[in-house]
Amino acid sequence: MNPKVLILTGVGINSNRELAETFELAGATAEQVHISVLEDTPEKALDYQLIAFPGGFSYGDHIASGKILGNLLKFKLGDTLKELASRSVPMIGICNGFQILVKLGLLPQMGGEVIQEASLIQNNSGQYEDRWVNLKVSDEARAKSPWFKDLESLRCPVRHGEGKLVLGSKDDLARLQASGQIALRYTKEGEPTDEYPYNPNGSWDAIAGITDPSGLIFGLMPHPEVAIHGTQLPDWTRLEQVPTHTDCLKLFSNIVNYLK
């Protein structure tokens, strides 16, 4: 039986259809569920084997990106999400979804508590960034997280105004590095970089994505769900051989196969 994936939708989320298509192509059964349904019946989320928080502009990104929906989920579904995490149910948050997971405290959970330990703030450029980036998968993520089995790099776009990952202090960054929870970094010529525009937002340590200590809850700013077909690559017409699918699809296939 294919694993069932809950994909959150509504209130300004706008990447849910792409994410649903990606999970279906990866071998899962994807169901898009409006936030209002979960507000009324939070226990519905317990019927799924994976929870996905897509990108978009929830509640117009008023106050701060993901802040309003993060608070709503905390008070309406907080206990349910904690139970899902305790059951080792994988979760993914992409862009606005990543911002939400960070504000909920489900990422990074360095101390094992579901409290906010990081934030995603305005890009160093002071503007909205819409460009393709190259990402390197860390050795630690590949070793501990089922999302990254046999993956070394990814190529996909970013589209955000508040994507700079920061922590409370440099000591917290050192803890995150030591825990092996940094999953993806922005790169230039294959190596992590702080240089703009290769690092489009100025994230500390070039961080593009992180996991919780288990490696099952994963968040990232770039959008792999819109870079799964070879013909979605920006230079596909110049490639000698266009791949049917990209490594971005493998990211999703990995977690689906883990759940089967």
C-alpha cells in the first residue's frame, strides 16, 4: 500500500499542487487538506504517514513569513504534531513551510524540546530572490536521514524574501554543526559559499536545509518540488541528454520507499 501524505493547503499556500504531483510520482498517495479541516479535526492528521508543509505566502506573510500560520498550528494542532513526531512520522517544510516548522519549534530541536531555536529573516540582498541554486548534501545527512540516501547534490530554484537562517548565537550554530543536522548548503563550484548570488540570502554557514535530530523532520528554503522533470531545468534545451527526472525527485522517492 502506498504511504499517505497529508499536504497542507489554504490561507495563501500556493505550492501544494506541485508537491502533491511530486509525491504521487514518487509512489505515495497525496491528499491536499485545507487548514480549516485540521483546525476542526486535528486528529485527522494522525491518519497519515507523512506531513508536508508547502511553500507560498500563508496569511500574506504579514508580521513575518510563516508567523501567523505557525502560531495557529501551534495552538490548534500543537499536541497532534508533537504526537506525530513522537511516532517518528516524517515531515517536510519547503520555503514558507520551512519557516513554519522553525517557528513551531519542530526544527531544529537541538535540545530535544519543541521550542523556537532559529529564525528565517530578510535576505541580505534586501529583496525577493527568484533564482536557481546548487545545493550540497552533507555527509552527516546522507548517513543519518532517509531523505538523502545516495544523494550528493541538488539543483532547484529559490523564491523567497526571508530565507536567511540565523540562530540565537554562534554557539548555537556550533551545536547545530556538531549534531549533524545541517542537511543542505548553498554552493559555488561544488563548495559551500557565503558569496551572493550563489548563497541567495546570506544564511549562516550557507545553510539551505536542516533536519531534526532523528533526520525525519526536514526543512529547506529551495523548491525541489518544481524541479523534478528534466524539462524544468533552466538550461534543458542546451543539454546533450535531458534526464527524464532529476535528483530532486529522488529526494521524495527516498522517503516514500523508507515508509513502504
